Amino acid sequence: MFRTICRFAAPLVLGAALVSSCSPRTAIRGNLLAESQIAQIKVGESTQSIVARTLGPPSAQSTFDKRIWYYIGTHEEKWAFMNPGIEEQRVVAIYFDRRGTVERIQRYNLNDARDVDLVSRETPTSGRSIGFFEQIFGNLGTGVRRGGAAPR
């Protein structure tokens, strides 16, 4: 009886484990706005306070013009041991006029993204670099006085 149960249960458990390991792990990062949320914002009518109430605070504001708000969101999926891949990326830029009213709404997606070359140079710091053995053996003999009391 036990052997019969094991013959049927073992393949079912193994099959369930294999199927569940193949499902992706998804992650939503940032503020991935739905079109229904964006549709609530009316150009020429909605103010900054209405936008903040409807969409929440922006992910970022423009560095040089605080009247541009950016809502940035990504949807990532990771399959088993593979590196995560971006399935969807949306950036919604909302431009306000001087009165704080929405002037225009611009949408960007993954196709609008551009690769940026990062600079690999390092900024030198003051001080000296200590080696591997100095890190390991550097504290030997320091910090303990006779009588067992450590310095303050």
C-alpha cells in the first residue's frame, strides 16, 4: 500500500515542483501608471495639487525646471536563474505652466530608452591603501594594555 502511494505521489510532487519553478517572479518598481489614471488629468484644467492627489507624488522633478514632473515605472520578470528582464517601462512627463496648470503630458516607453555609457574612472581619496595581510594582521598587539583593560 505504501509503495503504491509513493509510486503515484512522488511523480506528482516532482511535477508540481518543476512547474512551479518555471513561473516567473515579477516586480513592479516605481510608479507604473495605468492609462485610466492618466486620463483623469486634463490638459489646461488640472493643477499640480490635483495631479499629486490623483497620481501621487512624482518619481522625480526636472533638475533645471521644477515645473516638469516625471512618473517612472518598470515591470520586471525573472525566470529561474536568469537575470531579470524589463518587460515594460513607462515614463510619464507632465509639464506645468507658470500658473501650475497642466500644459501637456508626454509618454515614453522602453522603445524611447537610450543606452548611456558610464564613466569607469574612480575619484582618488586621501590616505593610503592597505594590503591584504595588513588588513588581517594589522590589529595584532594593539588595543590591549597589561591588566586586560582596553584603551578609551
